[in-house]
Amino acid sequence: MTGLLQSTLWQRLSQSHQRADMQGKLAALDQVQAVIEFDLQGHVLTANDNFLRTMGYSAEQIIGQHHRMFVDEETRASAEYAQFWQRLAAGLHDSGRYRRINSQGEDVWLQASYNPIFDSQGQPRKVIKYATDITEQQQHEDDARGQLQAIAKVQAIIEFALDGTILHANELFLRTTGYALSEIVGKHHRIFMPPGEAQSPAYRTFWERLAQGRHDAGQYQRMGKNGKPIWIEASYNPILD
């Protein structure tokens, strides 16, 4: 009996430690993540202070309301949005980057996961969302993307692997050289070089320097389709990870 009692006490102590460990982990998440809980239909059950601050609401304003209050009208009416909640209600996880709308009608970008929570019979009973506000990062990326798109409208651009293999080129570059994209992707940059230069030590050093992350700029003679000489003012810009 004493051995059985000790075993039972040990099991209870172990379970108590596991519960405390789990609660500690959840508390840690609550400190750094925006957390909100929904029923399987998408109605708000609870939300932590991080979520309320991120979205600009009080708990009283959102509890009992549907998740659709955080999305734009077009998303709200879409078949994809209905399917999103159908998948969650079926117990399927969803994660990614999401555009949401705060209390002021402003865009908020969240890196988030929607996690179905199951009961003891293995059936979904609610959904918990863990999120991080990445609005500032998204705005910087949108700004950079817009600048690159603007540059692409007025500059001939071509991309290479570090060994000089062509990855992509924009329409202005293709018009300048007379090639179609399918004619150059996968080929080496040397197809644009004047005869003899492609085998020179200087050309080999040129690509070694670029592969080391060293920028190169100046005026270059290149060859278009059918051997047409082209002079360009250009910069070769290593992109770092």
C-alpha cells in the first residue's frame, strides 16, 4: 500500500509540474504575443491586452462580435473567407501574414497562426490566434517594392546567380539587347560579352569580385542579339542575405 501511495503521489506531483510548466509557457506567450480566442463560428471569446492595444479596442467592444469586424468588406463577403472559418471549425490550422483593420479603419498587418483547440474526444471546441504586429515591417517592404517597381519602369534590369547565370530580366533590358526572356534565362552573362573578353582573366576576376559581395559600376561595352554592340552605363549590385 505504501508503494502504491508513493506512486500515486509521484504521478500527481508530476502532473502538477506539467500543468505549471504549461501555464508558465502560456503566460510567457501572453506577455509577448497578441492573443485572441474565438468559438468555431468566429465569435470573439477573449482577447489579451496586447491584442486590444494592437487593434485599438476594449474587451467590451469585441467580445461576442464576429471576427469579420477585423477584415475589410471585400474579404468579409468572399468565398475564401467563409472557407477559412470552415477549415478552422474542421480542426485545420492556418498561419501566415494577414491584413486586418483596426478600430480606426487603418490597416494592421499580423504574422499570425489560428490554432484549433480540441476537447478530450478530439473534437474542435475553439480557435486561438497568436499574432505579432508587423505593420511597420510591411510598410517598409511595400515602400521598397514600390521603389523597385518605379525603377523598373525606367531602368534596364537583369538578375544573375553568383556564378553569372541569368535568372531574370525586365522588359527594358530585353528591348535594349534584342533578346526574348526565354533566350537568356539559364545562360551565362558571357553571351553579352565582346568576342575574346569572356575568356579573359579580367572577366573571371569581375565575377569573382561580385560573388564576394563587391559592387561594380561604370561604362561597359556589351553585345546584343546578333552581335550588335551596346554601350551601357550600369552598376552590378550584389544582393546580400
